[in-house]
Amino acid sequence: MVNYRSIVIGIIQTTAMFVAGFIIPVAGQIIALFTPVPLVLAYLRGGRTEGSIVLIASGLFLTILGGWHTAAILVLTFGLMAIGLSEGMRRRWKPESAVVLGGMLPMIVLSAIAAYLFSRIGKNPVIVVEEYLKGSMTEAARLYAEIGLREMSSAIASVPDTFIRNLVRLLPGITIATSVFQSASCYGLSRIILARRPGNAQVAPAIPLAKWHAPDVWVWGLIVGLALVVIPSEAARFTGWNLAIIYSVVYLTQGVAIVDFYLRKVRIQPFIRGMIHALILLLPTVVFVVALGIVDIWADLRKVRGPGEQV
């Protein structure tokens, strides 16, 4: 039986969180990143039918507010992420499997759409993005100069073309890593809410962050990436750097889990733990946390692996 009250609440929450990203500076963008959460809750508590109704109705409402382009952004990004997360959680997959599905599903669909559109117009997407960024920076420098911010205008104008060229070629790794990280954050928040008010949701028992580790076989992705970096070929080098970016986020998360494990062991309060994690991520120490996550593959610093699990 469809729960209309839950559907209405889900539509309001989804729409409000998404719109917040357009109307509230900084805080709104952070809120908008968690837009998949009410969709995930609707899918898990009410089933696929209720979840689909919430997503479609939210899209229709956004079409009225901002046009079909706005609705397409919701459906093709946050909507697909929510579907991927929900299906992984409904099937009681391991956290990393559900998170990867949630993060990669919108990337795959958007990449397929982009490939089709660029094939129709016969242009190289890398060159198009590169030219767009150069044009945007030129326009920004001009606007800053007009309003009297000469130093800002000069700083933007002095950005070398080589930097933009390299940035565009690293965008795949940056985009995938960001999407998977967002998916992981939405997964964690959804699990916290479901732990307090599960409703009809049937999901696998939660694994605390302090005990989580990536499948050890994933380290080979990082090894391949680093090996490609030293090959004297531009395509191989950028492929390697993109892989390195993605796996650095994975082992950063594992490093944070290790830090959280030992903070819990000495009974640090949750708020203080959160502050320590934030400081670690904001400071150059983040590099050491990534290294800690990689070392854990062999050292098993928390003794959370079973026999034969280590590389």
C-alpha cells in the first residue's frame, strides 16, 4: 500500500535540498550534496514504487520551477545515485559495493550521453571543455577588472594554458572520486537515519567506519596507476594520474577509519573526533593519512581482517 504522507514528505525534502544549492551560498551547496538521501529513504522504506514516485514528482516540480534542464540535473545525477545506493543496500551488498554503484551509475549514464552528443557534432570533448574553461577565465578576468578588482583579474589572467590543459585531462579522476565520495557520504547519513527510524527498510547490518577497509585487491588499481605515470606516453601518464586520484580517495577513507578506530579506543567524544577528522583533512597531514590507509593493507593495524584476507 502506497504511503502518500511519506511520498509528500520525500518530495518536499528532495526538492528543498536540491533548490538550496541554487539559493543559499556555501551552506546550500553542502546541503544539496545530500539530496539523494530522502530518495534513498523512500526507496528503502516504501519500495521501488514509492521511491520512483518521489523522484518523478520531484522532477516534475523542478520542471515547473526551473525548466526541464533543472529536472534533468536532479534525475541524472542525484536520482541515479540514489537508485544505485538503494539497489545495493536492498540487496545487502557490502558498503563499498553499494557506494561504488551509487557513485558510478550517474557517471556512466552521463558519459554515454556526452559521448553520443559529441559524436553527433563531431568535436573532441576534451578540446571543447578546455576552450570553455579558457573562455570562462578570460570573461571572469574582464569582469573583475571592470569592478576594480585588478589583483584578482591579474591572478586569473596569469593562469597558464598548461595548467588548464592538465586540469581538463585530470577531470575524469577528479569527477569520479568526487561522485564516489558523495555517494559514500549519502550512504553513511542514510544508514544513520535508518538505524534510528528503520520503518520497513530491510538492509544489511551497518559496518562502523572504524572497522571498515577497502577490499585489499583494490590496491592493484593504485599500483597500475602509479606504474602508468612513469611510462613516457601522455595518454598513459594521464590515465595513471586519474587512477591515482581515485584510489587516493579510497585509501584516504581507509586512513580516516584507522584514525577513528584509535580515537574511539581512547574514548574521544564524537564531536571532538569530528573536529580532529576535519583538521586532518584540511592540513597537509592528509598525505600521511592516505599512506596510513595503504600501509594498513599489509599491516592490518586494527586486526579487522580474517585469516587469508591480507595481500
